[in-house]
Amino acid sequence: MNAVKRVGETDVAIVGAGILGLSHAYAAASRGLRVTVFERTGTPTGASIRNFGQVLVTGQPPGEMLTLAKTSRGIWKHWAEHAGFFAREAGCLLFARTDAEVAVIDEFVATRASQQGYDVERLDQSQVAALYDGRFAHHKAALHGREDMQVFSREALPAIIEYLRTHLGVEFVFDTLVKNVADGYLETTTGEWHAAHIVVCSGHDYLTLLSDALAPLGPRVCRLQMLRVKPTRDIAVRHALLTGLSCLHYGAFSDLSSAQALHEEVLATDPALLDEGIHLLASPAPDGSVIIGDSHDYNPDPMPFNEEQVDQHLLRLAERLFDEPLQIMQRWQGVYGSRAANVNRPFSVLKASRGVTGVWMHTGVGMSVGPGIGESVIAEIVEGRMRSAA
Ligand SMILES: Cc1cc2nc3c(=O)[nH]c(=O)nc-3n(C[C@H](O)[C@H](O)[C@H](O)COP(=O)(O)OP(=O)(O)OC[C@H]3O[C@@H](n4cnc5c(N)ncnc54)[C@H](O)[C@@H]3O)c2cc1C
């Protein structure tokens, strides 16, 4: 016997309860709109709970991404206070081990940081040695980004959902696949809905919805290997941790002239790290364990097979960072949406039709900029409707 299907109506329908979907839901509900979020699983299990939880301001390239990250930081701070989840606001520490890594920090501080409004401080060797009982004293220098935050995503996402539901009246329809969207209409596995506007935030699912709009982007996925490790000594680190390799990965640093010399140094000394797209990040979790990663493998389809050698590289780099043996507690694979080499924007907002907008990240910084993107997309939709009603 078929279950009874529901017919519903809302102002804004959001597809996907990852960080992008929740950010759009928050922006719309804050404006007094009725919001309904559809999620095919019973709780979010996508990129948004598999990540480091770093709300990275310092790593963003200057311009739009830096502005979005700063806006997002304010929203994360509000959520952490009102939804009551673990969040660290001490900022990040990017440790430099070699002279080439120090040179990138120095060039960044001397040029871009002051010109573009990054709130950072350079720490010399003695300042680094004074941190955390000298645990990181084997590094030559560090960059302290004061604006970065860090959350524990697997707890933060459910807490945001609860906050949106109880404080802003957002309705969540879980275990429901949205099969089709058209102007003002959604067909789902549990019923039919009418909505004044639909925002599709479907992560790296490129086939179920809006596949025609997505095809020209040449969508691909990036597969990342991640570990959660336990240090032998109590760590109690309050900062999100980045390493010199991060300078090759993040747009704030990667186009600086000193980054080229760093790239050559890594190529000469540890080329496997470049082959596997490895750059070490570490996020201390609330229980004293640490999330470490990651590697980057770009493909049209994510292969399910993890390479043990990648985990071993990550473990080696993390043990070097913390200067002690680490015990592996968990391993997992993260997947996020990427794009073809000829599409160089970090995210896309596509108006698929008058009442349907699709929003997708193409780089691995959705936690850092997603809330800001949600704010600007919803503002545009609401103002656009007010303009056409006038
Ligand atoms: C290992 C890893 C580490 C990362 N670290 C960081 C970090 O520290 N900082 C940072 O800023 N970013 C980080 N990122 C990137 C960030 O996690 C992503 O950019 C972000 O989570 C993407 O959010 P999303 O909402 O688009 O996708 P998702 O979180 O994947 O959510 C999409 C949701 O849509 C649902 N969905 C899809 N289609 C349908 C449908 N038809 N009907 C119903 N539901 C549907 C899916 O089930 C899913 O829950 C990392 C990513 C990974 C994988």
C-alpha cells in the first residue's frame, strides 16, 4: 500500500541540508519568510559533516572570497552563541618549518595582508616556542590569523538544524528526495510542494536536479582522505592549525612569488605530497582528539578506495607537526564538488528559471564562505521579487 503523500506550500524551499542549504534557510527565515528544507537522508552526511570545521578567513584570496568569509564568520559566531555548539575563536596558526615556508609568510605579511585587510600577526621562533609549552618550538615562524574560527562539524550541523527549527520556525523534511523542480513546484518522494522560490544546494549530486544547468560547468568531485587521531600528551590546542604546505593550496598565498620557490622545494624533497595533493591541516576536536587531513583526488566520479600510503603521509606530517606519535581513531573519505579546469570561479549561483536558483561550491571552502553566500543569494532573491512587484 502506498504511503499517503503530502501536499505542502512554503515561501522558500531549499534542497539539501548541508552548510549551503542551512545558510540559505537561515538567511530566508531571518527575513520572516516561511522556509522548508528537503534532505534525502535522515541527517546530513555529506561534505559538511566530513570536514575540518575550519572557518578560514586568512586563507581566502583577496576580494569577494575574503569578504564572504568575513561575513560568514559573523554568522558562525551568531549561530554558535544561539545554537550552543562548540566553536573556537582563537584564530589559526600556520606553522613554517623551512626557510621557503617562512618566506611565503613574510611576503604575505609585507604585501597582501596589510594592503587587503587580513587581520594577521607574524610570530618569530621565540614567540612560537612560547606557545603551548613549547610543543611547536621546532618551527621557524608562524602566521597567526586572528579572524579564523573552528567548529566540530558533526555536532554543529545538527545544532544549527535544531536552532533553525525551534527559533526561526524552519521546517525540515528529512528522508525525502526531491525528484524534480520547476517554477513554483517541487516533486518529492513524500509529496508535492509549491514554493515561491526554490534554492537547490545539492552539493556534489550533479544528476538528480538541474543537470542541464550544471553540465557546462564540467562538474567533478574531489575525494579527500581524513583521519581523527589521539595524541599521547594532552593537547588542549585552541587554534585551527595549518602548515607551510597550506600556502600552496589556499588562494591567499598560492600566487605569491615566494610560493613558487616553496613549490620547487616540495617537488625536490617530498614530491609524493604534490602527487597526492596533500597539505596538512589539523583541527582539535572538543574531546582532545585531532582531525587531520587531507589529500585531493579530482575525478568525474569518486573512487571508493582509500590509499594507505596517503594516510601514512598524513600521519607522518601530523606527527612532525605535534612532535609525538599519534594513534589513529577514525578514518573516512570526504567528497566535495569541484569543476572543470576551464571554469575558474570558486562557486556558482545559477538562475535556472524565474523561481529556481542553484548554488554549488567548486572548491573546498564551503564552511568558510557558505553562510555569506546564503546571505547574498537570498538578499538578491528577495530584492528581485520586491523590484518586480513594484
Ligand atoms: C574532507 C573535507 C574537508 C573540508 N574541510 C573544510 C574546512 O575545514 N573548511 C571549509 O570551509 N570547507 C571545508 N570543506 C568543504 C566544505 O565541507 C564543502 O564546501 C561544503 O560542505 C559543501 O556544502 P554543501 O551544502 O554544498 O554540500 P553537502 O554538505 O554535501 O550537502 C548537500 C546535501 O544535499 C542533499 N541532496 C542532494 N541532492 C538532493 C535531492 N535531490 N533531494 C534531497 N536532498 C539532496 C545531500 O544529501 C546533502 O546532504 C571540506 C570538505 C571535505 C570533504
